[in-house]
Amino acid sequence: MSIPGREVYVVPFSHLDLFWLGSQEECLSRGNRIINEAIKIAEEDKNFHFLLEIVIFVKNFVESHPEKVEELKKLIKDGKIEVGPRWSGIYQNPQSGEDLVRNILYAKEFLREFLDTDVETANLGDLPGYTPQYPQILAKTGIHNIILTRGGSKNIPLYFWQAPDGSKVLTWHSINGYGWARDRGLHKDKEKMQRKELEEEIKEMERLTPAPILMHWGIDLILPTKNLSQNIKEWNQRSEIKLKLATPTQYFLEAKKVPGIPTTSGEVPSVWPPIDMSKLNYALLDIPATNTLLSAEKFATISYLLGFLEYPAEEFKQAWQRLLQGMDHNGNGQGAVEGDKRKLEYHKMAIFVGEEILRNSLRVVAENVKVEQGSQCNPIVVFNSLSWNRDDIAKAHVTFHGDIEAFDIAKYRNVVLKDREGKETPFQYLDVREGVSRDVTISFYAKDVPSIGYNTFYLVPSDKTPNYEKSCQISEPGELEPGEIESKKWPLRKEVIVLENEYYVVRVNKLTGIIDITDKKIKQEIIQGMKLFAVEEKSANLWARTEFTGRTFENAINEVKIVENGPISAKVSIKGKIRESATRQEIILYKDIARIDVVDIINWEAGQPLRIQQLFPLQIRNSQVNYGIPYGVNSFENVQPDGGPKRRDEIPENIWKCSREIQKWIDVSNEKYGVVIASNQRAVEVENLSLIKFNLVRGTQSPFCKIIKDGRFEYLWNPPKGEYIFRFSLRSHKGDWKKAKSYGDGWELVNPLICVSVNDPVSKKNLPPQKSFCNVSTDNVLITVLKKGEKNDQPILRCYETEGIPKKIKINFFKEIKSTIETNLLEDELKPFQGQINKNEIKTLSLHTK
């Protein structure tokens, strides 16, 4: 028996998918029809309500049909139509954090400006996972309620979801999916409606919660129908279960009145196989596109405040919005062929726009940096976009020109590199070319590059050829030191190349390509059996419940050799093949840095249901696993209780339990020591809290995009044939991830130092050779955003606390600050900043400069 007085709120909506049932323009045009139908029905039927989930569709409607805007605004004001606060339907777990913020910022900005409305409920239709910090992002954008549609608790549909900082949002998890009422045919004729099944499911839901029930009616790009309202009217006349059409916010207004709503926290790992593995052609560009825009915003703000260049606000906005469209979660429907091309274009566009702005901003700053090594030098200004001082590898391109005739370059064939104090610094040639001028690419160890700032180095003509010590001692096969005895572990010494520096010993088997690594400082083997590896899947279906054939494929090694050993770095190259796909690994050690870089280059041949993995078998017992998430850190165990896969298109629970999508880094540690792995790839599996498997490439077919050729169906294979590059950086450390500041490794890997060479050392310069433009007083707080405000000309700074330790902080800025105002993520000014940041808090500040 149903519970008397408890209504079921039916939320009609259309899951507004870009790139799904056609091209982007075709989907947007379908959206126009959906919105027009919703307006028409809402004006005729006082009981009808409708949710428009994604703002990009509403923006297209407003631009296409300005004559309808006032009607839409009235229906929104009357509460009959609600618009969701997301620009595009982007994923959550793989995002960097700022993209999640901008996705809401631009949506709400549009709603406020063009539709005179705000919204406090987010409906995350058909997303497979949810990140722990999202409740804080929602709370700081004025959103109090959220609807999840996959992977959440299977037994508690209504709860408060709490972020690590303590922020909460009221959450409904649609256990029966976002198509529940539509799947049971609530809009269909009586004989086609599955009334009995729907009644039983509602009663089961009533047993799980004392709250009102929320039931979606909708599916991908479905049109609203008059039948729904009429059928509900007839249903209510015949059933003790009472249905009511409503918007999500109307549901939550009633749901929040329920006493004793439980609170939960944690991540919902993705219940789909991560899209990164199959859509590499654009998914691998998520990180460089986002980071390029963030770095460009920082230095464009600095250039603007220095009086050099205007701030390109509109260019940034357009680039961010296109990138968000390129991150949309739809990639395998009927629009996949054209959609994937468009997504790739949007990613490349964001990178191009960001790089152009960044280059211009850095150029004008570098040209104004004082030169302290004389007119014969070539200054290299090394920029750091991160908010801590860095000692790291820098790569610089320098072109030498003669004093009178530009091609008089003889004296530059021997040069030395000096720091700003005149001390010689070793460097390594990576490339040398001569023609009408001489240009070189070099790498060097750039020390003391300040937070969001720069340091200057100089290439100076010399009458001698530098002779620097090599990075590593290298033992080729067969070489033993006098008196050395072959160990039981390495009896085939003739098959092993050994690289050794101050920090590590790396052993590479020439026959198998398998790698072992020993940390000399802690006297511990940290990795045993590192390699590329592949497993075969039974089905190539992208969303199939993943099953494996049991067949595995080793990397068949063709060549292992040392390709460099200079004063900065040493590199061993491992060439091989996994089935039809050629592979190349580069293992790089450094003379002055205690880390090992790994570069995997896969020349993928499409058309095979393989999953290629990079295995890191870490030799750490009793370990804990922590990793980067959007705007924070999560532990492997911190998942929402009783969640996981439930439906046919979701992965098996045993795979789900060990799968995560990380942001930039993952750390495996016990109380004594650990290893951090930074990466530009996000899909990992963790076995026994020690074996880390990075999923690099997964060959799949889309079940929703059939290509008809000669009367036969073929399926689109993903990813397309091509070269894909994956970067890793390993560092062993004492203590846990907090003591080791492991998050810094991830940020540094994907935000390398940027070098700008200057050919004018004689003009008047106003900036010192070394400068920090912005920093924060405590090292557990990271500055992620420095930009010109959306609402005024004042700089906006966003930072977050990463270790769970509240702090008093001081912002040091290169311009005098008159006052610092705390804002929300929408940049609405709230109150004067009191210098406090709470644990795991995302803090946004408006810097009112003089």
C-alpha cells in the first residue's frame, strides 16, 4: 500500500545532448523544437512543467527566436519552466576543477542577463560519476540542490551530500534512472503503459525514504507531449499513488521539509569505462587546453596591470565556452563522426587562443626585464605559472643574431649559460640549426623561479667549449665493476642496461623492456616489473559491461638503447610492438632532480578490442592511496557508501571498485615512504593498493553509430588511428603525500616552465631580473586562477586549501591592494576577506588595487 499524502513529483525534461542524435547544429535545432513545444504546452496546460537541462540549448533558442524570449521569461518566472545551471553537459571526475566552475559561471551569467532568472537546482542527467568537491562548487554558485542519475546510493535516494570543506547540498539520486517514467510509458496509451510495474517501483521507492519521490520523465532529445499531463490526471483518479508534474526546484522545496535527512560524502567513481581511453584524439587535450587558458589569464592580467596590453576578456570567454562544448559527455551517437571532429577543433581552438594570448603577454613582460650580463648576451626569461617557487627543467629556444649583420653568428658557436648573478649553469643541446642565423634548443636546470613570476638566465659567447659532467653512470650489458658479483635477481646481466645517478638505479631488460627502480636514498626497491601491457576484451562495445577474453599481450621489444646522456638528463629508448601498434617508451633521469620521467608513445592501429596499459608495480606494503581530484585530494576509500553500477551499460562492480579517474597525480605511501606518479592520463586501476595500472588506449566501437556500406553495417572504431603520447613523472619520498607535497608533482608535470628569449638587451628596461607577481604565504594553498573580473576591472584570485589544514593566509601581489573582498564563484562580492582559509576550501577573492 502506498503511503497516504506522499506525492510523486514527475519532472518532465528532455536530456539535451550535443553531438548525440546528429551534428551539433542539428541537435541544437532539435532543442529549438523541444523548447517551442514546451512553451506551447505550458501556455495551454496549467499543470504542465518542464526542465531545460543545458544552457547552450537555451542560448541557441534565444538567439534563433528572439520573438519568443518574453514568453519563455514569463513561464520561467511563473515556475512552469526551469533552466538548469550548466553551460554544457561535461563530465565531472576527469575535469580539472576550473572547468566545472566556468560551466556554471557562464550558464548563470547568461540566465541572469538574458532571462532575468537564477536557479538553485542542478540536474546531472546521464553523467557516470561525481567528484567529492562538487557540493562546495555548487554551494558557492548559489545552487542548493542536485540530482544524480547514476552510480549513487542504491538504497538512500534523498540525502545531503557533503564536500570535504563541510558544504552540503540536498541530493536526490534517481535510482531508477533519468528515464524512469518514460521507460514505463507514462505518456503512452493505456494498453502500452506499464502501470503495474510503475506502481510497484514507486512503492519500493517509498520503502527507501520518508521523503516525496522524484521521478524523471524524459530521454535524449525527447519532445514534450500533452499526453503526459492527461495521463497523470487519469492516473490520479484511479490510484492511491498521486502523481504531480513539477520542476526539480519545486520538488526540493517539499523534500527539504522532511526531518532527519541523512548526510553522506565521498566520490562516486565513474560507472562507465573512462572516455579518455577511447576518445584520445580530443580527450588528451582537455588538460593542455585548460592549463593554457589558465596560464594565459594569469599573465594577461599581469600584462594588463603593468599597462602593456588590454585584457582580452571576450576572447577568453569564447575559448572557454567552446572548450566546454568540446568536453560535452556525448561522443558515440549518430553525431559521433562530425561531433568528434568538432570537439577536436574546439580543443585546438582553446589551445591556440590561449597560447596566442600567453605568448603576447609573456613577450611584453620579457622585453622589459633588466639585463645584467652585458649587451653581448642573449637573455632567457623563465616564467612559472604556478604559485610556488620552482627548481625545474626548462627548455628554451634561442636564435642568435650578429651585432651589425644579423647573420654574423660565428661567436655564438661557443656559449655558456649564466644565472643573473653570473654563475655558470650547465645546459644541454637538444637541437642546433644554422642558416642565415643560428638557433638552438637547450635544456637546463632553472633554479629559484618564483611563484607566478620569472627568473632570468643568459647565454653568453665564450672562447671555450663547455665540458660538463654526465647525468648518469651507465652500465651497458656485460659490464661489471671490478669485484662485482652477479646477484641472484639479475643473473643475466648481459641483458640489462643500468642507469644510475645520485638518486636512483634504473635497470632495463633489453629482451623484455621490463624496468626495475631502486631509490638509493631510502635504500628501497620502489618498482619491480614496470612495463607496457595489453588485455583483450570480449566485446568492442564502448558501454558494454567489460569482460576480458583472458588473452594478454606483452610489448614485443625491438630495440633498447641509450639515446642521450648529457649534463642535464639521460634517456633510454625502448621500442616495441603490441599486436599491430608500435610503441616507444622513453625513460629519463636527471642529474639534479630526484625524479624519473616516463613517456609512452603509442602508434595506435584502430580496429582491435585491446586495452593498452602502463603498469607500475610499486613495492610498498600497508599502503594508502590518495590522488588529485577537481579542486582537491581524495583517498581511494572515500566513496559514497552503497553506490556503484546498476544498469546494463555500466561496468561490473569488481572493476568499478578498483577504477578511478585522477587529476594530475596519484600517491601510494605507508608511514615510512611512498611514490607519487604524476600523469597527463586520468584513467587508472588500483589493485591491492600497490599495483597502479594506467589505462592508455582502449579500442572500442560505438553501438549507436552504424555506417552502412554495400548493404552491410559497420561500426565506428575509437580511437582513430594515430600517435598518442602519455607522460608520467615518478618520485619516491619519505613520509605521506602531505609531507611530500605530492600534488605539486602533478601540477608541475602539466604546467612546465615557459622560456622566452630576448634579442634586445640594450633598450631601457623597468622590471628586475627576477620577480614574483603573486604568491600566498602558506604552501598548502594553491592559486589556480588570476584573471580580470567578470563584473569589473579588479583582479580575481582563486585558490584552494589542499591538505585539510585551515590556515591564516596572506596574499602578496605586485600591485598595492586597497582592499580584498571575498566573493563566491560567480564573483558576487560578499564580505571583506579576513585572511582565513578553511580546510579544503575553495576561496575566491577580488583584489581592489590602487
